Amino acid sequence: MAIQFDCPYCTSTLKVPDASAGKQGDCPRCGTKLVIPNPFAMSEQATPAAQETQAVSQTQAPAMDAPAGASQEAAPPAGDSVAVQQRPLSTATAQYLRKRRRSNVGPILLIILCFGLMLGAAGYFYYTYGPRLEGNLVGARLSPEDASLEQLQKTSDLGLSEDVIQAVNNSFKETPRRVQSDLMEMTFFGPEQGGLKVRLKPGAKTEIVRVDLTGDPALLEYIKQHGTQLDQPRYTELQSQLAAFYTDWNRFLQEGGPMPDLINYRNTIGLNSLIGGLGYHMEARVNNRVFPCVHDDYDGGLYFLVPKGTLQFEILGSQMENGWTKFPGKYTVQVTQEYQGH
């Protein structure tokens, strides 16, 4: 005799010896713990109808054997656990299980979609109801005598030998190099105290205007919260380009050949050493023309090159190479006076 029944979880038809009745076993199909039915545990006070039903079930049990070729029995293992033998799944059962597995994908996609909608809603409310980084600011032009910005380069973290750094610094001490255009004049030179310094002056058709940021508390709070994050790409680019600059110029000194591209280094080293994180991500626009930020005095002032005689211009976030605009604000600057504090 044998006990035959269906797994209630995966619907596999299972067949075990009579001795396994009432014990626990693992379904070989889905691994679920289950209790093997005991058709013999009938109460002595069972009704005649129930006894007749049991007799009929036991009489029909041999007709529920697995198809030819399938395993008929499995020997029970030691202990209370009984291994059950799986009958091959019918086509209908297999389709049901495949459909069940596929149906699990829907809830996962729904969760991802809901998460994306939540992020989008958070961004919308931030830009709609968050700090308003817009309005009017005041600018003051620097006089021609004061319109000069300088910065000494730091070379301690470039990973280059001291001989290379010293050779390049001495070269610029002996022969300063100037990059000049209508926009700006940038000079690389070696000061008497050593090192490498850059000096920026406005070009023949531009002037420097200092924009006072202290007139907008929301902007100052934004700088306080995001200053480190804004400055990271500027600092990374500056360090990388400084190492390339010293390497290229030392090769030029040793081997000759074409001079390294100072126009590129004017932007990546000269400007990056004069500005801060906010200035790195901002630009001025005058009559739809773009002009760079050239200095951050870390005292609430940003300096921009603009055409001479400009009375009003906009400052806003510049677009990065990946298409993103890091700074979300936009301000109109009124140039009202000459700056006296530089």
C-alpha cells in the first residue's frame, strides 16, 4: 500500500509508503515542509457513512499511481523526516508555475516606478517651493589700476619630483609667458620668493565687475550648504591640469619642440586657481554673450569679466560638459558704482 496526495503549494503529485502517514516531509519540487496525510487515523466512533467513504478512497487509491516511467516510491529517511517522491509535472501545472514567476515582475516594476515618481515629486517641490535663487544683485566695477588678480600655485600634492617643479618655476621666473586677447590677459611668471604665479587683467574691451552676494540670504545659505560639493570638480580639474602643465613644460625644456598650449592652461589653471566652487559653475551673460567668472574673494564677492561700460547683466549657472547645470539660480546685476575695497 502507499499514500498518494498532492502538494498544496506546487501541486506536484506525491506518493509515499503507508509507514510515513502523519509524519513530516519535504516536497522534492518546492522544498516546502508538509505533513503527510494519515487516512487510517479514523475515530472508532466514526459514522458508517465516513467509514464507507474511507473504504472507497482506499479501494480507489491504486488508480492514482504515477504514469509509467515515473518513480513509484521513495524510502523514508531516518528520523521523523520523510522524503517524498515527485511525479513529473503536467503541462498545465508547469504553465501555472511559469505564469506565477512572471507575475512577480509586475510588483517589482511598480515599486521602481513609484520610487521614481517620488524622487521626481521631491525635485519638483524643491525647485517650486524651495529657496528662490533669483532676484537682483548689485555690482561694482574695478578701476583699471585695481583690476589685477593674482594667485600663487600650490605644487605640493602633484606627485611630481621636486627637480621637475623647480625647473619649470625657474623657467617662468626667467621668462614670463603671457596669453593675451580682447577678453583677458593672463601671465604665468615666477615670483622672487619662488613658485609659479598667475596674474589676470581685463582685455582691451572688458572690465572686471565685483558682484555683492550678501544682498541675498537665500544665496548665502545655498553656498553654505553646497560649497564643498560645488568646489570638488574645480579642485580636481586644477590638480590634474597642474600636473599635466608641469610635465608638458618640463618635456618642452628638455626636448624642445612646440610650446605647450597656454590658452588651454589659461582656463584650466589660471582661472581655476582664481575662482571658487560657485564661480566655477557660474557665468555672466550680456546681450546673449557669455563671459566668465574670474575670481571669488570668499567674502561674499564674485568677479566677472564683462564688456566695458556694462550697466546691467545676468549671472546664472553655466552648462557643464555632461549637459547639467549645477547652479539653479539666476540673478540680474545692476552695476551702480566703482568698487573701493580691492
